[in-house]
Amino acid sequence: MNRVLIPAVLALFSATALAADPVVNPATSEIGFSAKQMGVAMQGRFKQWTAQMRFDPKKPEAGQVSFAIQTGSASFGAKETDAELPKPEWFGVAKFPTASFQSSAIKGLGGGKFEVAGKLSVKGNVKDIVVPVALTQAGGATTATGSFTIKRLDFKIGEGEWADTSMVANDVVVNFKLAISGMAPL
């Protein structure tokens, strides 16, 4: 009996050990944001962040996704504006260097579309959000895209005189395009 059981257990262990989690490549991915200042659209991005995921598109409910975003890496691409973002009124980088997202549930919608529910934490403020995600695959590579809107004042981004939404709109659209390797087929 041991001659049958031991190889079966070893085969199962080896298959489990070989199964790797998908990996997001930040160098070929982007997390961006847009907002309006005095009615003019401004595009920005986060230059430094990490992602962890355990996800199989055929079993989305068992998946988990998390992001850690370095708030000091936020950039609109203009020196004057970028110098303001780390200040306490905006991201408060000295006290809150990292924003994070941790999934709590993933729901498959069919056709490579998913809803990822979780908690977004920025400046010590935590809110439940639902992020729509679309996956496409080509040549063994997976691309995840999506966008969602947050209210910046819910996270105390733009305090004091900047809380005036006639100057800077309350809505901030977060968008992403993630290059993922090692994901199971859709």
C-alpha cells in the first residue's frame, strides 16, 4: 500500500509546489489617476508600487489581490504640482507613505470580466470599494485593465483650502493597466 500512496502524495506535493502565483510586472504596468482642477483635466500616475496576487480566472472566489502604493511617487509630471503632493494637505507622505488595497471578495462576471471588492486605505482612511477588472490574454501574457472613481475628500486628500471642490473636483478616477505573467488561461 505504501508503494502506491507515497508516489501519489509526492506527485500531489510536486504539482502544488510547481503551481506559482501570477506576477504583476510594475515596469510594464501603470496605475494612473485623473482629476479636474478648475475644470481642466489633469493626468497623473504612481511611479512606485507593488502587487501580490493569488488568482485563477476559473476560480475567482478563491483569489486574493493586494497593492501597496508609495504615495510619494505620485506625479502629474510638473515640478510645481509634484512638489505639493507629498505635503500634509494632500498625501501627507511623511505620516502616510503608503496607500493600500486588499481584496475581500472576487466575483467572476463572465467573458474575462470580474469585480474585485476590498478595502482601500489612504492617509489612514479606509473605505470599501468595488473595482471592475477586465482580463485579456495573448501569447501567454495577461493584461488586466479597469478604472474606478473615488471621492478624494473621503480620504482627506486636499484638505484645508483645497477642500473646495470648485477648485479641485472631488471625483478622482483611478485607472490601471497591469501586465501579468503566469496566470492560468481564462
